[in-house]
Amino acid sequence: MGSGGSETSRRAGFVSIKSHFSNELECFLANVVDLVSSGKTSVTGKLASKRNIDNTGKQLYTGNMTESEILVALKTNEPLKGLPNVRIENLVPLPDATGAKFDAKFDLRFGETKVEVYAEIKNSCTPKQVEQIAPWLSRFKATQKDAAFALVCPALSPQSQTLCLERNVDFIDLAGNVYINVPGKLLLQRVGMEPQRETGPSFYRNPFSGKSSRVLRVLLEDAKKPWTLSGITEELAAQTRSSPCAGVSFEVSSSLVSRVLRSLEEELLIMRRNGTILVPEPGRLLTRWLQEYGDRYRWYLRGSFKLPNPFGSGLQAVKQGIDGLLKPQCYAFTSAAAASLTAPFVDVDPIDLYVSDEAGAENLRGPISGASVGPDIRIIQPFDAGVFMYSSLRDGLPVVSDIQTCLDLFGRGGRDLEQAAYLRQRIEASWRTK
């Protein structure tokens, strides 16, 4: 069998195994049904048919692991558990044969096929680290075509895995994700495996959650502007001063801003040049945020509650009805209600409202009563006050920013995805005109 093209899938636990092997092994592979991984998987080969198999859970990853612990996991075949007839043999630390200092060498065996793998072990593998090491590994792969040169980490994020695949960099992580491509001998690929628990390096700050996301709001509100750390903190202070929300502050410490920026840089979502911070591909940063936002949105939506709407179907009537009940608390329309002011053909049901604090939300439980004459009103207390950043009045109605509206529509999914796509186009157009 030829080396063939890489068959990539975003489904959890996708597996592809291809090899030059005997007819007996071809028959064996075609009849494999006991393949175990974190999700729906398939084995593909010359005579193999795709077969769905059972889910047995996630591989163990304990977080900050030493190099010796990672070597033990390799020696005991932890990363390849669930792959039939695939195993690691003859592991040797610090091999000398390549003329370079790799951390380990081992044989990767699949049936009758065996390839030599040189391992570069890292405690963490961010996209930036992958980008830095990829040319070095590629040079060895180009000159020694019968061996693999793999990046080995406790856990590789989906973004790092994608970058490795784009750069044709072999990799193995202890969650069970693996890509070993030795043309003419073996293609072994399994992606979509998730670790049980993942802790990033000490500098890492999740830029998509809580107060950290305020930095993203600044960067994406004017994505073409060169920013500095002090400029971002000053912008957060300015947003606090101009906000109509009484008692709400968007300010964060300079150290938090610094950690968020470093995390974004490690993910190749921003770059630094001459002391300034640039967003080279704001669309990619927004896409990552949308992907990360869904689970969080569903989580805090559990704490929301719906009220009957005795005011009417129009947003102006709803605003007039609740204005006196919520002051001095801040509120703003979001999701379909906010999108209906700019996007066409929006079905507003329910009417979503962000309320700045729990007291404000509770103020609405009792006073609003009576027969409902319009869509229900859903009261949401946000996970972070940052949702009110860059909010504005449209036709006299308080609404969150287009970015927040897009996030919420994307989080809701279903029929709201079309409106999220429309707002995304509006956001990208604003980047071009600023």
C-alpha cells in the first residue's frame, strides 16, 4: 500500500492506521472490532472497512509531569492504549545516533511493521512552541525518511495538533492523540482524545473566561489598532468611567493583562512588534472565542430564569415596563432581542436581558406578573461584568455590543447561528473601516 493522504476528522477519537503489511495483517485489520478510544473511531486500511466502536473514557493525564514520568508513560505504552496491535518497544533515553540530542528513541510497532521514532519531550506544547520547533523536526524528517521525529507532550491542544498536522510534524501526547507519518511504511493517526485533567504552564491564563475576556473585548473592538499593555489597562478604565452601569468596574490588574497577552501570544493569536501588540488575524481570534464560549454560555444559562411578559411584544414596551424596577442596576438586551435591531428576520423568543447583579435580577421576580402578551423575558446574570463593555443605546434601547450579541447567539445555536453569522460579517466590516 502507498503512504496515502492523511485522513483528518474533527470527531473525537478519529483513528487512521495505514501500513505496508502482509495479507494476513490486512485481513486482521479488516476484521478488527475491538478498537477502544475516547469516542467514535474508525480504522482505515487497504481492505479495512470503517467500524464504530465503544467509548471507554479519557486517558489519564496528571498535569505537570517530569520528563522521567513521561518516559515511564511511553515505556508502558500509555499513549497507544486502545489501538490494536500498536505498541512502543525498545525505549532508549538520550540516543546519540542522529547527531542531535533527542530525549528518547523507541521502536513503534504495528503488526509486522516497525518504525524508529526519535522523541523530543516537552512539558507543554503551545502553538507558539510547536511553531518554533517544527522547522527543526522537519529537517530531520526530510533527511532521514525511514524514521519519525515526534514531539511528545503530556497534552496537545486541538490548535497545537492542527498546527502539527499542517507542518507535517509527528506527535504523541499522553491523552492518546498521535500522528506518526513515515511515507511508504506507516501512517498512524488518532486525534480528538481529551485528557482527564489538564493544567497549563504557570504563566498561562485562560483568555476566554471571566475577567480575562475583557482584554479580548478591547483587542477586538478595534482590531487594527496597535495596542500596548498600558493602553489596554487605560482603555478598561475609560470604559468603566463611561459605562452607564452604576458601580460596575471593568478594570483589571496589569499583571492579569500581561498573563492574558502572553497566553494569546503562545496560541499565536496575537503578535508583538516594537513594543506594540497586534492582532494579525482578528477573525481567527473571534472564532476561537466563539468555540470556547459555548460551554460557558450553557453553564451560566442554567442560573437564568424566565418571567411572563405583560408589557407587549415590542422591545420599547418591555423597556418602559422594567425601567423603574431595575434602576440603579444596569441591564441590556442581548441575543435575538439585540440582533433584531440590526439583523433581518430575527425571531425574538425569548427576550434575553443581562442584569448587572443578583439584587437587580431578584427585583424582577415579584413585580412582573399578569397575563403574558409577548415573548417571555429571560433574566440572565452574567458570569462577568465585561458583557456590558461597549454596550450602547440603539433606538433608545440598551443593548450589548455586536461582539457580545454574536457570542450569545452562537452559544444558543440552532436557528440563531444564521444571525450570529450576519453579526460576524458586520463586526468584520467594522474592522475594515476603523
